Amino acid sequence: MNTKLTLRLDESLIESAKKYSAKTGKPLSHIVADLFEIIKNEKLMEEPEFPPTVSSLRGILKGKDVDEKDYKKHLEEKYL
């Protein structure tokens, strides 16, 4: 369902938006809707949901002195 929205903006900003709209052939309402969609998607991306197994591992190495060399050493011991 589409609903009307009134925006109050600076005149120069409105003129720039109208020029952009004419240049791209896209109505201003679609441009604004695209922006709102981007904002909605960014908010969703801020809070990723991980599977329970991954979530249980979060922070497990906090405060530990582990680096890439330790991981390589582990792999060598395990597979060689």
C-alpha cells in the first residue's frame, strides 16, 4: 500500500533532486523509496544473526595470545 509523504527540504536540494530525477528518468518518489530501502538494509546488516554454534564461540579467544603462527602450528601437528 502506498502512502503519501510530505518532506520539507532546502530549495537548492529540491532543485538538485529534480535535476537528478530528470537526468535518470526516475521519479523522485522512486529515488526516495530506494534511499529508504538502503537505510532499511543497512540496519539489518548491523545486527547479523549467527547460528547457535557460531554464537557460542563468540569471544572465546578474548584475552588469549593466539595468532596465525599458532594456527599453522596446530595444522602441521594435526596433518603432518
